Amino acid sequence: MTELRVGLVIEDDHDIRELVRVVLSQAGFEVHMATSGAAGIRAARDLNPHVITLDLGLPDIDGFEVARQVRNFSDAYIVMLTAKADELDTLLGLESGADDYLTKPFRPRELRARVAAMMRRPRSRPATGYVASSSQRTFRHNGLVFSYATRTVSIDGQDVRLTPTEFDLLHCLLEAGRTVLSKADLVRRLRNEPYDVGTYTSDADERSVEVHIGNLRRKLGDDAQNPRWLQTVRGVGYRLAPAKT
């Protein structure tokens, strides 16, 4: 029996709320709606949704704070919807825990495609390198233990809480080992596409990856200048740092 997928729309604008409801309903979600930040947080806690669309400009609590609070208890994919095209708002949204964003007005097809890409995760390529157990997809590297089966990460025995996108980016880099992945490679991986398909990735998509990598480094306590896990290859992309002896 297929698990019922639940979507939550946190949006105060009636027309946009209805548009998103229709898009998610057509994609097979049971859709619930909230018109304020406080109501959205309560609904996220009660419903345990798979996907949340979140308006930035809510009447009581802004979307940044809603995302931060939801991230304290939920691993739902969060797509932030904003009327502002300012890059700073986008970066703040991703830093507060959103997985993706769309600027209003947006095309319904684009929202549906992004949600569909999220829901295709966490499917993955066969793992290569740095794998202790291919059946359970457990990676161990420099004190970090990553379990794909349980969606958990720990460092020196201490649990690290990551957003779904941060988790998936770390998985990509652990799989690739010392192979360098470009930002475009990582965008495609988050879409569940092969690295080398050559599909278009925008500057905004690649900038989002930069922000997610920065958030991931911060949560891991990694130093970009002397990395324990995530190494930047300037002008190319990212790879796993060497094993410490």
C-alpha cells in the first residue's frame, strides 16, 4: 500500500494558496493549508508533512522564523515562496532551513517539477568508495558516521541534525570520495539526474548549492581553510577531504 503523501501550504494570499493546493493535489498529495506562521508551525507539528510550501511575507511571523522553528522538529522538504527577487532574501531563506525557493509569480509546472524532484529522493546511485557497508550505506570518514538507512549523521559520537538537502549533499560527496563534483553536478544530483546529462542549471541553482554547502560546513563544525570533510577545489567544485591518519 502506497504511503499517503502530505503537503502543507503556509500562505496568506488566497489566490496563491489555491494555486499551490491544486498543484500539490494534482501531484498526489493530501493538502492542508494554513494562513499564518503560527498556524503553519502547529500544522507542521501535527501533520508531519512530506513537503511544505512557505510564504516569506506572512502576517504574524515571517517565513524565515517559521522555517527555523519547523526545522526543530521536522525533516519535511521546505520550498520557500517569495515575492522578493532580492538575493539576500533567498540566502536567508536557505540559511533558515529551506531546501529550495521560487520567486512569485512562478509557473505551476516549475513548482510541480521541483516538488517531484524532491520526492524522488532519497534514491541514489550505487555507492563507490568510503563505504563500510554497501547494503546499509554506512560511511565512516575522519570521525563522521553517516547512515543512509536511518538518515542519521554523527561526529565523534555526537548526533548532527541536517536538513534533507544538506543530508543529500553530504551523501553525494561521501559517495564521490576524492572525485571533484561541480556545483552543476550537485544541482543535477539533487534533481535525481545523472551528473553528466548536461541539463541546464541556473546561476541561482548553483548559488543555492553554495549556501547549502556553507550551512553544512557550519553544522559539521568544518573549517574551509583546513577541512576535515568538505574540501573546496577553487574554480571547480567540492570533494571529500583526505582521510586523516
